[in-house]
Amino acid sequence: MTRSRAEDPNVCGVTAAVAVIDGKWKTSLLWLLESGPHRPGELRRRLPGLSEKVLTHALREMESDGLVHREVHDVLPLKTVYSLTPFGRDLSEALAPLSHWGHRRLERLARSRPAS
């Protein structure tokens, strides 16, 4: 899905929302940032497999979409902290029912698998 879909007024609202969280890491980043502000290094440690380049790109897109706030503290070395904006919290709350549905789906799949 292209990022321009997130800004197209002629698409379904769900499509516009999914365009904003599209990608492997954004929902995980939202989930981590729900608990409070985090530094980029903390986020990378909590998400093994996430490269610094991909983290930076995802956070920049999320900042551009108004989901996260980037605060740079003027100390040496520079200290950067990311937190959810009120708009990002709204999205996180909107995704909660979808998360619950996903957990129910996983439980259902686990029950339907034959015991080994």
C-alpha cells in the first residue's frame, strides 16, 4: 500500500488508517510507546531484528503522520525521546479491539491444531 493512500480523501477510512500503520514495525512501535516515552536504543532492544535505519524511517513517518512526538534534549551526546501524541493514542485505542480479535484468532487456531 502506498503512503499516498493515507491522504486520498476518496478511499475508505479503514484503508486510510491501515496506510498509516502499514509495515512490519509500526504497530509494535505504537504498542511499546503506549507505555510511555522511549529512546530509540530502547525501542531497538525491545524489538530484535529491527535495524536502526528501519527504526529511524518508521519513526519519521509516524512523526510526519502526527502519531509520535520527537523530543531532542540539548545535552552531549544528544538525547532523543519518542512518545505518542494524543492523535497516536487515539489510533492505539482504536486498534485495541482489533488486537483483541487477533488474540482470539490465535487462540482459535491453537485449539484447532492437532496435539503433537
